[in-house]
Amino acid sequence: MTQPVLKLAKVIVDFSGFKAINQLDFSVQPNRVHFVIGPNGAGKTTLLDVICGKTRATQGNIQLHGKRELSKMSENQIVHQGIARKFQAPSIFPQLKVIENLEIAMKQKKGLFSILRAKWTKQEKDKIEEMLNLIGLEKVRNELAGSLAHGQKQWLEIAMVLIQEPDIILLDEPIAGMSKKERDKTGELITQIAKERAVLIVEHDMDFVKEYADVVTVMHEGQLLFEGSMEQVQNNSKVREVYLGRKVESDVVNTGS
Ligand SMILES: Nc1ncnc2c1ncn2[C@@H]1O[C@H](COP(=O)(O)OP(=O)(O)OP(=O)(O)O)[C@@H](O)[C@H]1O
């Protein structure tokens, strides 16, 4: 079996006696679009927070490639290990051009010393070009980022995260507020990204999960309730029970079936 990119073992996140994550064992394989779903309060956001270091694990281990232990590292150190997160709200620079946003992301990757060497190498230029093509914004490269449509802003930020060349990218409800067309394009983009790295996504939209998931983890009360394909998730009795009586029940239990 392939070595997981990321592996959490017996992780606990305790908020003053309340365990938002409770003895969680969880791993992410390379080249997979991996979704995390679960009812409100299940611990999904806390899972992303603890992986990227925004929240500290009270207990347990978080390992990257089976060796680098992340649970004691700062957020900044974790980014440099190869874990990048894109939050729901875009954090682009609206007053700068699309291409300038990508250049800033590239500068962050280069670090201070290389910034002093002001010119871009051919490799860096090619990378920026590759990102523009990947997100389909090559024709609007000189537009101000603030003038882009909602979906385009989200893709730009995904590209800014990808420029860091992370091993794993964490996305928090990436299609929130998007039109059908934008959602489809985001799904294609995510599929494309997963060819080179692992993608872990917290998502509430079950149609989207069904369409693009390779693996779905269902969380409940800070623990892993079930993991498998979306079809297996939909047919699992424990999952049905947890969602029973909740608003999302019909989505999880009936989507596309
Ligand atoms: N900083 C905190 N202090 C105390 N409790 C917290 C904190 N952050 C989260 N929690 C609690 O931990 C539980 C899990 O929260 P989390 O946001 O991870 O759930 P979620 O699955 O992402 O939910 P949603 O789908 O509603 O976003 C919730 O009961 C929440 O109130």
C-alpha cells in the first residue's frame, strides 16, 4: 500500500474539556481528491485547523510522509513542510493585477534572499504561466484581481497556494457561493491538481462530493465514523443513522440514488 502523505494517529483537540477531535486516526493518500463531510459540529474545520497548525493538538501525532512530525510545529513551519491551506474567503490582493498576485505568491516561495535577486528565472516565469493556464485566467492576467468574478478570485487564490508546490492542499468549502458553471470548473481544477498532489476538502455540498470524490471521510463527534467511496458512504447504515433527522439527511442519503 502507498505511504500516506499525511497521517494522524490518536489525535485529540480538547477545548477546555470538550473534545472537538477525539482520538482521531486519519490518513490522506497521494493523488486523491479526499473529502471530509459530517454534520455541523462534527470537527471538520478543527481537523483542517489542527493539520495546518492553526489549532494545537492536545495529544497524538501528525506525520507528513511517515516521518516529519507536525504537531509541535508553528503554522509557518508547517507551510514550509508542504501543507498549504486555502480558506473560504479569498485573500487575494484586489488592487493588484492577476499576474502580480501570482508573482507575490512566487516571491513568498522564493524567500527573502532570492527576492533581492529581482529577476524571475525562466523556471519561475514558466510556473506563473502554467498557473494562469491551469486556472484559465491567462486572458485576464492584466486585470485587477478585485474586478474578477467570485469563482475567478477563488481559482486565483488556489493558484497562489499551488505556486508554493505543497504536497497537500487543504480547501474549506471551495465552491461556496459559486454558479453551476463555476462549480464544474472548480471540480475539474481539483481533479487536475490531484494528479500531482493530495487534496483534502471540507465540503457540505453532497452533489459536488459525489461527482468529484475519490475518498470520502465521514466525521461525527470528533471521530471518524466511516470512510469509503461516496456510494459506500450513502449505503452505510451508521452514516444514515447519524444524518437521520438532520437537514442534510436527504442530501447524503439520497443524492443521485
Ligand atoms: N476554539 C474553540 N473553542 C471551543 N469550542 C470550539 C472551538 N472551535 C470549535 N469548537 C467546537 O468544536 C466542535 C467542532 O467544531 P468544528 O467547527 O470543527 O465543526 P465542523 O464539523 O466544521 O462544523 P460546521 O459544519 O458547522 O462548520 C463544535 O462543537 C464547536 O463548537
